[in-house]
Amino acid sequence: TPYLPDDPESREDLDALRRASAGCQGCPLYKDATQTVFGSGSEHARAVLVGEQPGDQEDRRGEPFVGPAGRVLDEALAEAGIERGDVYVTNAVKHFKFRRPEGGGKRRIHETPNIGEMRACRPWLLAELRVLEPDVVVALGATAGKALLGSSFRVTKQRGELLPLPDLDLIGTPSAARVADETARGRGEDTGVRLLATIHPSAVLRADDREATFAGLVEDLRVAAIALV
Ligand code: URA
């Protein structure tokens, strides 16, 4: 099965990419997941929101952010004044990674994708970004941040800042993080595209202080909204 479509034309079209991604076997996650969950939203979206990977409900329904984390995201976007119709949502990894409870059971427990899985899936994310050419990319959580800026990226340190998104050709190369850093300091080439990292919406659901955690997410998204006006 082709990992990425060889036909360059298919890369110019989200539907063609989506169809090709359905057969992806670029890492072992396709074996246990129900289906590839490709991105969703307007082709004209100026903001692309990148999550980690589909959750249980997303895996079943084939759509990103339609479960509990998606509801938090929808609320946060609304509060930040960003219309869901203006954004395209996708994930760094497009198959659900999970384990079963010890001792057996039907429940599927989310597992964080590893670097190999992130790396294997990254061409799909980059292909989406090439087609969409957004003004701002929002990394929701550490996995998305690392997928775009390298494994040394720490969302806790740089959340809520409008950073330059490195040239897509550099993402995934050893220099991506350095390039982002240099551009942030006013050196190097600025592609004009902004990257904003924030927490993952599911962190709100796990937080002791949900209200404050949610408010922090909204605050960060408001910064992303500035890059849209
Ligand atoms: N969490 C994610 O990161 N992505 C989804 O699509 C759903 C939950």
C-alpha cells in the first residue's frame, strides 16, 4: 500500500489525500484502529488546528474532534471568537493508538503516540498544510508541537506565543527547531505563517481546576485569532 500518493496532483486536493490516507500502513497503528481519521474542515480555512490523534469516538466515526475533547474545543473556539467554519482540524497522528485494560476488557485506553509513529504520519500533516496554506497553525498539545517543531519543543514553555512556522520543507528535519528559534529572534527567513502552541483540550477534562485550565486555552486561542485579522 502506498504510504503517500506518488501522484503529485493528488497532493493538491484534500479529498485525494484523504482517500490515499485511508490505506496508509506507514506505521503499525492501522492494524488495531478502525480507520484513518483524516482532517476535516474548509479548504479555505485560514487556521489549521492540530491535535494529537483521534480518540475512541473519532476512531469510530472517522472525524476528528467529535468526542469529549472536541466539545471542549468547540466551546473554547466560540469563546475565543473563532468560528468552527473558519478552521480546519486535524491530528498529528491519524490512527487511534490504544491499549486494553490489564486483565482484559473492552475499554480502549488512549496511549500517546511515539516519535516513530509521529514521524511516519507527518507527511500527511505536511501535505494538508501545503494544500491549505493557512495563516496560522495551532498545535493543540505536546504531540502536535513536537510533530511541527521537533522533539525538543516544550508546549509548557512556549504556549500562547505566536511563533513563526518553519518552512514546511524544513519541518521534520534536524534544523526545524533551530530555524523556528532563530526566526522568533528576528533572524532568518520568516515564511509569514504563524504557529501557536497551547494545551490539548483534553487537559481541561483532566484538570483539577477545569475553569482556569479552560480559560487558559481560550486565552491562547485569542492570540491565534489575532493572527487571523
Ligand atoms: N484528541 C485529539 O487530539 N484529536 C482528536 O481528534 C480527538 C481527541
